[in-house]
Amino acid sequence: MLHNPRRLSAFILFGMALMTAPVFAPAQVSLATVVDLAQRNSSTVKLADADLKKAQAALAQTEDAYIPNFAIATNLGYSHGFPTGQPSVGSATMQSLVFSFSQRQYSKAAHADIDAATQRLKDAQQQVALDASTTYIELDTVNRELEAARQQSDSTAKLVQIEQQRAEAGVDSNIDLLNAQLTAATLKLQRLHLETRVATLSKQVAVLTGLPDGAILPDRSSIPEIPAVTADEAPRRLPGIEAAGSLARSKQFQAKGDNLAWRRPLIGFGAVYNYDVNEFNNYAQFYQPHTFTPNNVSFGLQISFPFFDFALRAKARQTAADALRATVEAEQAQRQNDVQIATLTGSLRELDAQAEVASLKLQIADAQLKSVLTQLQFGNGASGPNGPSQLTPKAEQLSRIDERQKYQDALEASLGLAKARLSLLRALGHMDDWLHELHTK
């Protein structure tokens, strides 16, 4: 979330400007701001926050059972024949729980529910941060790929023009021209695919942040370096797993409370005050004057022994089964996360190797392009009929196309590596470190 007051003010002003302007220009927005906007706008986070408030209210309800309630009522009315009630003009009642073996367990269950809801809220915020970060980084990467694809389009247009001239001059065959046109068509299809990806990612960012589509341009300098964590590091407890464990404990406390409900007595307190008169309705026919006092109070303790309450016994068995299920689900969540860590670790090694290969290919393509440009400018230094032939402008365009393609491949490999690293950060419980990096960059 936003901790810097200046950053918060800038964030609010930026959001208001974009939401109120009918016509807007895209602006560069940092990754930290996008993550904050996404967390504030996320329905998942809002639902998790509502669950937390519900759990807090449930705890208050459980603990307030010991606080006496107070109610005032009036019994004015008319009855025909013998009155069915006592001649009370008004009454006040007070009730509260004094002692219960089960209530203490229910209070522990409510506390565990709050812990679970708190962890679910944190887990939702981290997942939104992960989704926003990966989408933002991918949008920035694909934008760069699209720019390279447009540069390729310029080179392919020149290549087709060169091949057409060479074919007309009889230097190259029509097959060479068709191959150049095929290259141009293939790269056009690739460019269209990138444009579709950019539009989709831009829409995803808009949905995540709640801002208009196309309002945000990625700021590459705001993206911190993703730590190269490995599974060898001690994993921290994930909020989602912590939430599952807290929920299991809550179910266990609830089951214990229900089991005690039919095994242990229950003590309650009650008090009633009635103000009685016989001057209304037809009470005077049955209650003679001076035979009762107008102010009447009764209070005492009620002790219940529900030993033969079979409904409570059945409920105890039901909640015990729920507790067992929640415990198994918590263990399953931990095992699934362990499998995910192992899977991501294996994928990360492959993606790291792919990124290295793509980087080397890009360096080779860049060196080849520079060599071609040098030869075109100064010649290849060969002489004699057996020397290599002089390069043509066709070679330059082919080298430019190849270099831009290797550049896109390297970007795509780096993107896959970044996504895997972020996912492993999340699985290892280091997402807070990444969020700290965002807000301090």
C-alpha cells in the first residue's frame, strides 16, 4: 500500500484527473502505483476485507453473550373473558450468560476465524500484486517487441522492393521475390499478434486498476530487478496456507465447543421487572384492589443440563467432521505449494537457460549486422575472381530482420523468466520483499 504522503497525494490526483477527463492522453505510471490501484480496486480484496469485518463482528457477538441485555416492553391491550396475562402496563427484562464450557471454545474459534480472514486478506492482496506486476511487465515487454516488429516491417518492405527490382532485372528469380513477400506476410501476422496482445494487456491493466483503457503506459525504470530466489532458501509460510491452518483450528475449537455443549451444564442469569395495575382492560374483575403490589421484580440463575439433547450430539458430530475436513485441506494446501515450488524451480532453470541462449543469439545477430554494414560501407577486402562476392543491400535488410527477430526472442525469454521468478517469490512467501522493493524504488 502507499506509505509516503507525497506518493499518496500524487496517486489521488492522478486517479481523479484520469477519471474526470473526457479526453485523456496516456501517461507513464509506475509499477508501484499500478499495484496500489489494483489492490484498492480488486473485488477479491474487497470481499476478503468484508469477510474480516464479518469475523470481527462474530467475535464481538460471541463475547457479548456475557454482557446483560436489557429490553423494555408494554403489554397494553384488551382481552375478553379471563385475561390470559398479568395486569402489567410495562415490563423490563435482562438476560446474560454467566458460565458456559462451550462459550470459551467458541470465543477461541472466533479468534481463529479472525486470523484466517486476516491471512486471506493478505493473500488476496499479494495475489493481486502478483497479477498486476506480471501484467505490467508483460505490457512493457510486448510494447518493446511491437516496436521491434514495426522496425522489421520497414526492413521487409525494403527487402520486397529490392527483390522486385532484382527480379525485374533478371538477377534473382521470382521464387526469391515470393520468399521475400512470404517473409513480409509472416512478420505482418506476427505484428498483428503483438498488437492484439498489447490491446488485451492494456485492457487487463484497466480492469485491474479501474482506470480507462489505454490510460497507463509502463515506466520501465519503475520495475525493480526481480530477485533470483531458489528453492534452497527456507520458504516462509504463505498467507493462504496460514489461513487454511487458522480455519482448521477454528473448526476444531467449534467442534470441541459443540461436544461440551451436551456434556456440561450451562448457567444463565435473568431478571424481570413488571409494573402492574388492574385499572385497565378487565383485570379489575379478577384482581381485587390491594391484593398485589404494582412494582414486581424477579431475578435468578438458570442452570441447564442438556445431557439428553440428541440434536446437540448430532451437531457435535457434524462440526467434528468439518474440523477433520478443514485440517486435511490445510495439509493439502501445504503439499500443493511444495509441488508448485518444485515445478517452478525446474521451469526456472530451463527458462534461465533459454534466456541465456536467446541473449547469445541476439549478440551474434547484432555482431553480424554490424559486420554486414561495415562490408557494405567499406567492402569485404577481397580481390580476385576466387574471393567472396560483395554484399548487396538485400543482405543488409535480411540481417536487420534477423537481428530484430532475435531481439524479440530475447525479450520473450526474459519475460518468461521474470514471470517464473515472481511466481516462485510468491510460492516461497517472499512477496512482501518484492512489494517493499516497489515502494522504495
